[in-house]
Amino acid sequence: MLCSHFAPFGAADIPEYLTYLEKSETEISDSCICSRIAWNPGFRYQKAIIAGLYCLISDGGVFTTPHLVMPIGPVTREAIRQVVDTIYPHFEHLGWPMRILYINESHLSLFESPKAYHIQISHNECFSDYVYDTASLVSLSGKSLHAKRNHLNRFFREYPDYKYTRLTAQDREACLSLVASWCSERNLDCRDLRESDYRAIRTLFDHFDLLSVRGGVIRIGGEVMAFAMGSRCRKTGIIHFEKARTELTGLYAAINKLVVEQEFSDCAEINREEDMGIEGLKKAKQSYGPTRMIHKYEATLTPL
């Protein structure tokens, strides 16, 4: 059930959203415009500008329960208080709990202000972002990354005819075909956002130029074998999606290195997003030696 008071959020709102994001200090990958647009079909965001802040409201969509996304812009305690006081009555009318998601750690002190509410703060490690040193991902130096270098060197030896190119909108069909095959091999429904990122990747291709997507493609024998899609947010590169044929040893290591090296050399750090509690994904992200984690906090507000 959507909230009739607020307007739908969509691709037409990209320029305005970016204006507010530039004034925000959040590091959380979900706040990046590519993430917001890619997963919008699953969250069904609605928008509102309150107290000079850009607010996104979701009825939970297919992923979770109703919530307010942490507002972006020049956030202050007073502005947060006004946002909560404005939106809470709408949530209450619909019987929704007042949840605020994607709160950066540096913003937690802002929630000391709404004195009319009891506030419970929590976070789930499964949704924390993994952040890496860019130079480390390119060089793969050090004992801890020895296995990665071996995989990468094996790929270069076994597939010397590989071709790396910068990702373009024209790569859409070949990349989506790879994702569809990836889903089919795992018996996943590529139309279901809860099972597959196919639709999210398709959405980024639909708005490729508006979103300033960065990425790369590896082809062997003219066929797309791997690709990655990302974007830059301030001085950080964010890798949103990465897919590769698993039967080719070292292919994931190759697309990881080459995309960072070729497309994100102007970024000091690389954010490879969360592991969602998926053990294999968690192991893979940890294996590259993150330098730090970005926790995503949630505030649940109830009236006193």
C-alpha cells in the first residue's frame, strides 16, 4: 500500500536527487543514485522535500516493511525533527511503524532531538558495506592476497586472447544474457528481485547515460564472459553489480582488478557493498581484505 500523500520517485528525479546528495555526508552505498534507481522497482519509493531535505518513503516493496530512508541534504537535528513530525502522522494513519533506514554512523547524534519519541537504534552486520583501498585491489600485493594473484595470473595464462573494454549502453543485451544464464544455472527467477539482480541491472542500462555508470566487460572469442557496473560517489568508487562465468578460473579476479584499474583510478577507495548474510558472498568480500566497514543504522521511533 503506497502513501497517497507523496509522489512516486523515478528516473525523472535523478538531477534533483543528485543536487541534495552533493550536500549530504553519507557514505552508505544505498544512498548512491544508481542504487536508488536500480532497486526502486523493489522498494517503490515515493518522494518528499521537507525542511530542505530530500526524503524517500517506501511501503517496504518486496524486500522489507514500510520505512523512511535517511533524508539527504544538509541534515541538522532541527531538520530531522521536522521531517519526523511531518511524516509520522502519515505512517500512523496507515498503521506503519516509524522506521528510518540507512543512517550513517556520523548522523546518529541527530536523533537525540525528537524528544516526543522513544528511539531505538540498531544495525545488522549483514548489510554493512565493505570498503577497500583502490591501490590494493589493483596491485593485489601482500601475502593475504597471494591466492588472488595466482587466480589472476592463471586467467591471463589460459586466456591470453581476452579483451577488456569499457562498459557502454550497447553492451546491454549481451550482459543481460549473461545474467539470465547465471540465473538459469542456479534455478533462479530472473524476474523476481528477491532472487536475482537481473531487473536491477536492466534498470541501470535503461538509464545508463543519466546515471553516469562506470564499468567494464571481458570478452573471449567475442562473447561477453564477465562484466561489472559501478559509479563514483565523491572520492569513492562503488561496484554495484559484477557477473562472470564461474567455470573460467580467475575470471572474477580479472574483472575485479581491471574495472578498478581502468575505470576507478581516480578514486581513493572502492565500496563493494554488502554481503546480505550470504556465506559465499561474505567469504569472497572478506578475501580481498577490506580496510573498513560502513555500518548502516536503523532508528525505530515510537511516541512517548
